[in-house]
Amino acid sequence: MAGGEQDPVFDFMVVRAPDAVDPQALGEAYIHDEVYVAQGSAVRRVARDLHTEDSSSEIGKLVHRKVLCEQPGESTEEKQIAVLLDESLKLAVPCAGPCEKGGMSTNGPMRHPLPLERLDAFTYVVRDSTYYLLPDRPELLFGVPLIPELPRIIDLLDAQDALVRAPDAIPALVARLETLLGAPLTRVVFTADCGHSADFARAKRELFDALYLLYIWRRALDVDLEPLIDGLRALHVLEALAIDAIVARIRTQGTPTAGERALLGCLAERCPGLRGWQFKGSPPCFPLIADSKSLARWRLADPVIHCLFARLFRYLVPFNPIRPIGIGDLKVVRQWLVAYRPGEISHIHNILKGETKTREHKRTEHAEDTFSFSATDSQENTRDVQSTQRFEVKNEAEAVVKSTLGVTANATVTYTSTPVVASLTAGFSYNRASDDTKKTAQNFARDVIDKAVSRVTEQTSTQRSTTHRLETEETNLQQFTNVKGPAHVSGMYRWVDKVYKAQIFNYGKRTMFEFLIPQPAAYWVQTRLRNAEKGLTVPQPPALPVYDEPVFPYEQDAIDAATYQKLRVDYDLEQLPVPVEEKVVALRQLGTNARYFKEKDLDERDGTRVFECHGDGIAGYRAEHVDFLGVACLHHKEATNRFTLEIADRMVWDQTHPLQKDWVFTSPEPPPEDLVLPADDTTVRLTFWGEIWWYEFSTVLHLRLTPERRAEWQAAVYAVVKKAELKKTAAVNEARTAEYERRLSQYRDEIAQLRATSVADALAGSSDAADKAVMDEEIKKHCLTLITKEFDSDAGDDVLPLTDALATRKLKPVTTRFEVDETMDPKAKVPVPPTTAGYKTEPDEKESDWPAIDLKVARAKGKLVQFLEQAFEWQHLSYLFYPYYWAEQPDWLELMDRQDDADPAFTAFLRAGMARVLVAVTPGYRQAVCYYLANRAPWSGGRTPVIGDDLFVSLHEEMREQTDDRLGGKAEGEPWTFVVPTTLVYLHDSGDKLPDLAAERALREGES
């Protein structure tokens, strides 16, 4: 580790109360609905009256009357809010509708046209055909001074970001603003007696009233508050620049006016440095806006909303009185190496005069590990250089923290695997200030580092002592020669120690809530036992096996083409295809497979030709017709010219043409003799009378299946089916016997297991990860109960459990199925063309209820569920289980009996009489959570003004600048130094000095 390079050693979190808000920050970072009023010789900061009938705020008077004065009767809170919203529309901007003469325009003494296409750019409400524009932007506040100039003021402030580095940037900004406004800022903001000017006070008042109106309308509509907040911020900056101008004038002239002196007295409440200022030089905290950073802070100020508008009908009795326990500071201890220094003497080499010595250091390590088998690993290494671990303190610090957590579990929990130093407990949430928690953090960090260094020192000492027991053998690797030396020589080696510095850095803050939950496992245990009881199956002995008799699907005579197609699915009938009823087969010569029988250039009289032939599948068929097709030619026309054709020694054709030389063979008639082919191989005999020259013919048989061949095929198929069924039945019966014996054995085992069932078995967890998920889920549910007041013993005010986002809808369901349609011959009962296939959809004749989303309910419930899931860091829950004796005493025995041998943490969950939980608010949600706790309604998005509660303001102020990003970090306290011994050795008085890390660091910084 290079000198100066910081490494995190360990981190922890300190939970504490928020610091009190700095008065100066209260005026800089927050915009209050108040004005400076000159009263005699004094200037006072006067907050507006917002909750009496004498209020200058119309929306304030309306809310005061509806919330605090009128009796609600039996109206629900939702109805009360609806009535309030309807009555608040008289404070919105009414518009003529699009059907009115002249088109849409704002009503009143100052009419402004409103093109219909721009309507969507505004937030509006329609009541009884009247359009009401909600003043969600300053330009809708007609006739209010300073409001028309606000967009250009905001543009100037935005443009100033590019000019802030110039030395005269702020004076130049002031000059441009005064040019725009046509008067000095001091006159724009203040009067001569240093109270707020009427125009400035009215502009601020109207912007706040518009903000209040929109704030309550956010319960019904998605409204953007940003334009109004930007307007208030612009006025906030103008006020600060005007105050800076007044202070600068006083500093220049040396004497304030009576009004300026009164203003300084008022400002001293938030800037104590003004007290005792002698009007020379710049007072502390001034100028308020001196550079880009201070300008940015004033521009990001947040308006403070009075609690009356935030809570409405829950103003006197908030929805949920719980409050954050405080703030969690994520602290990281970082270390960096500052120096190496020589330590104690390691060893000395003495070389006598005239002596030469060689040495080799040989180190042997043995390690043995046993886990259901024995294994021994022996490692031998020789090192020429020395090295040391970089993270030795970090590793030991982590071990110390784990040990500390185990010993002091009642005071420390973990958050995201980070130890939490819990300075706050239930009932004592605000008895420690920030300085106290910083001291606690410093003490905790120093204690961990001291223990870690002590453990490193102990290990190093062990390693050093082990060094003396290393095997040594004489070699030529190291040689010490003092042959020609004038005297004896002693080489002194010293241990090298590392000098570190450590410091605590603050890396982020969280708003923390603490909950105490009674018996956190109660609901899960009850559910688990009920499910186990419902799912409990009492085994029954198996019934005696019933053996099958072979069943043949069809009798032999019933086997035909249709039944064959069904049988071939289950039986091996590949070698027994269905014989077709009719077929046409051409006879072919054996050997040559030629279809045509021919010879030429013959000179023969009265001869016979016999051909050995083959016909595929002709055996068992009767020839109903023979196509004898061909030609022949004889040498002479003679009276005895004749041809005959025989197949299988049966005459099929016989013709005589006495005076014909050229012949054409045809067979128009059925064969004269019955021709049944006994086999696929047969003979064709051609006989001729006369002197033949050449011939060529083919023979095609038109066949029909014989009953004998059909019966033979049926018998063969039936034999295959019978054999298969007998074999299958025997196998089934054997399997049933084996299955009966197996089930009987299983029954006896299950009965034995059932007799050994206990409650602990039903409650046993599974894996550590699954058990952790169960605990997190149950703890989260209990926290949500305490936050939302849902799922508790009083179901009267529940919303979520009684809100079902799934309704039902009457439907006639349709069913789509794939079907194959065959056309059957009515006589032959066999399929004939065409066969069709496809998907067919048919509606059900009966209506039934089907689940359907209730859009209105789903949107409302989903909005709340999403908020609750995202507003807290549920994935980082921290909890600590307190023992069983914090439950009711009758439950002690049951709680003590709960046990999960594989997971001690889950056992603690099951036995807990009480659980303490810490959960943090997700960064960016702290104001939304405060809003929910006051109203039981989630914030609908966008920037949230600060609720004017002292606790909420202090939380917001401390957390507005910093969240946990693990970058940067703010140093806390002073760094401290500690020394870590190493196993490195260094030759005393060597020409090579130990590294000077401070000089190296200074050199690197100079180069950079």
C-alpha cells in the first residue's frame, strides 16, 4: 500500500437523534410563509395566520372552517375531503367552456383567451360544464405584482450558473435583476422602515396560497408543484440579495438607519454573528450569497407547508403517531500507511575474522484437514525476499466486529451486514446529541482497531518465534565472508514495523424507524401448524392386488382395416400389413425386373416362351381382369396363326387370326379360367403357332382379395395380439404383486414416522437462505402493520385486506381444440377421402364468473402498495430477537420447545417473545413517509414541500445534503496512529534506507 492510499478497514452505523436545526440553515434552506413587518422601532418576522377565521388566506380560512369548526356527522373522511375540494374550486381560475361564444377564456375582470389545444398543458377540473384551472404555475395568478417578472428572474438565475466563476458574478447578477425590475432590490423587497414591501409580501402570499390549494388537490389529481416552488425560490433569492445589499451599504457608510438597525436585530435571531457587530468589516455569515455554492443553496430551498394542509382532517389526531427514532450515520474507518520504522532486533549474524559462512533458510509448513476423510497437505517453500499482508488489520477488524456482535447482541444489531451501534432505544430516542454519538463512534472504532492490532501483533509474534524453529541447512545461497577483514563482524537484523493512521469518515445518513414486535413468529407458526394439519395424510394399508385376465380387443373375425389401424398403435403389426381389397399389379421378370417381355429377329415356328415372374403382394388374390398389352409380328399370313397366354398354368387369353401377320395384344374380357395366385412368384407362358419374327408385351393383373387370404391374415394378426396381451397381462400382474409388497412396506414405514411426528418437525426450516426469507417476510409484515394500521387486531379501519383489486366478470368461455374429421364409407365402414383437420372454437352455452381486474380499485391499491414497498429499505431490515420470557407466561413452555437444530437464528425467531427492528427510509422518500404517517395517503410523486413539524424539519435539514453513496465521505474527529508489526527484517545501518513515505507522497502531489 503506497503511503497516503486509504483503505477501508470496517464500517458501522450509529443511530442517533437528529441535530437541532442551525438557525442560519433554517433561514437559508427553508422558505416559510412569513413576512418582515415593521412595528414601531422594531422589525419582526411574522408568520401568517392560517387557521383562524381572521386569516388573510382564503384557502386557510376554508380549510380551518371545514377541518376544525364543522361537525363531520356520519360523513367519512373521503366524503369530507371531496366536499372540501369542491368548495376550494372557488379559489381556482374559472374558464368559459369551449362551446361559449368567443371560445375558451378565463372569466373575471381580466379575461385571457385559452386556446383549446393548450388545455392539456394546464391542470383543470370540470364541474357542471365549467372549467376550473388550478393555479399550478405563477402566470395563472393574474394581477399579482412581481409574478409576471418571475419567469425572467428564474431565467436570469439559471443563466447565472455559467457566470458564477467571474469575480463580479454576483454583483453583475444583482445589476441585471435591478434592470429587469426597474428598481434596486432593496426597494423591491423592503420598505424604508425595512419591512417587506406590499408587492413582495403579496407575491409571496399568493404563491403560498396557490401551493396550499394544489397541495390538498394532490389527493385527487396528479399536480406538479415545481413551478410554484421555483417561484418561491426566486423570491427567496431576491430577499437574500436585498439583505446582502443592506448589510453592504451599512458596512460602507458605517451607520445604519433606524429601519436597518431594526432589521439587523430581527436577522440576528438566525444569524447570531450580527449581535455585537460594529458596522465595520463583514459580519459573520455575510454576505448570504457570495458565490455559486451559496447561490445554489438558496435556490434549492424548500417551502414549509403548515401541518393543517398536510394532515387536513387528521390535523388534531394524525393517522399514525409513530415517529422516526432518529438518523443512522454510516461510518467507515479508513487506514493509510504513513511510515516504515525499524523495530526490535530480529537476529544477529556473527562472522569471525577469517571465517566464511553460507546459509539457506528452508521453511516447511504442514496442514491437516479432516472432513469425513483424512487428507494431509505438506508444503515446502524457500523465500529469497520478505513480504507482508496488506490487509492484516482489515481482516482482524472484521473478526473483532463479528466477535463483538456475538458478545453484545443486546446492544448491537446489523444493517446490511454492517454493525449498528444503537445509541437510541425505544422510549429514549432523543437523549443523545450528535457530539455524544460521535464520541461513541470514535470509542467503538478505536476499540475495534486496538483489538485488531493486538491480534495482528500476537500472530506476528507467533510467526516471529516460529522463524527460529525453521529448518536450516548449509548451502551456497547466502555467503558471509570475513577472510580479509581486520576484525570480527556482527550483522544485526531488525524487525520492520508499519506505522498507520486511521480516521472515521461519515458516508451517508438514513432516517431510521424502530419497532418492537411481540412474538414475531406467532402468525407464521400458527399458519404452519394449520397447514401441516390440513396436509397431514394418515397412511392406509394397501388393498390386496386384483389380477387381470387377458382381454383381447377384437375377435378374430372382427379384424378389418379399421380395427387394424387401432391395433397397430399398441401392437407390433409391422410385418402384417392390411391386405387391400383390390389392386393392380404388373408382373415383372425375375432377375431383370423388366416389365416388358420381348424378343426380336426370331425365325421359329410353333414355339413356347415361359417367363419366371414376380408380382408384389399378389399371393391370395384372384385375377378378375388381365391387361395383356403388346404387339407381335409373324413372317407369314397363315391360317394357323394363333397366340395364347397362361399365368400360373391358367389360360387368360387365346386368339386366332388366320390371315394376319401383325398382331396387337389386348384383353378386353375377363380370363376364361379362374385365376387365384398362390404366391408372389408365378409363371407366364406365351404360346404361338406360326413362324414368329418378333414380339413385345406386358401383363398387368387386376386383383381382388380372396376370403381365404383374408382369414389367414386375420388369424396372423390375432395371434400377435393374443401373444402380446398374454405377456402384458402377466407383466401387469407381476408388477401389481411387487407394488403391493412395496406399498405394504411403505405403509409400515409411514406409520412409524407418523408416530414420531412432533411440533418441532412441523416448524423446522429448510436452508439458511429460505429461513432468512421467512424471517424477513414476517418482520416486514409486522412493520407494515405498525406503519399502516393494517392486519392488526382491529379490523374496523383496515383498507388493504378488504380491498380486492380482482373482481369477476360474466363470460361464456370458448374452447379451442384440434380435431381430425374422417369421412367413412357407410357400407365398407372404412375411411374414404376427404379427411380434414384443423382448430375449432366453440363457445360454452353457460355463463360463469371469471377473474377480472377492477381498474379503479387496482390503481388505488397499487399506488399504496408500490409506495409502501419502495418507501422503506426492506431488503436491509435489521432485527434483534429478545428471549421467550417477554411473551405471556403461559406461552413460555411452548416457545422454549421450538427448535431448529440446523439454524440457530431461526430458532431465535421461533422462540422470540419480542423483536426489535430497525428499518431505514429509502433516500428521497423521507418527506413522503412523513406525509403518509399524517394522512394515510401516499405522496403521488414530484417534489415534496417540507411539513412544518419540528421533528420533520430537523430530519430533513440534516439529511438533505448527504445520502449513502460511498463516495467522498466526510472526515470526523482527529486521525489516530497505531503500529503494526510485520515479519519483514531489515539490516541495521544498511546503505538502503527504509522508504520515506512522506517525501514520496509530497513528490506525487507536486507532480500532480
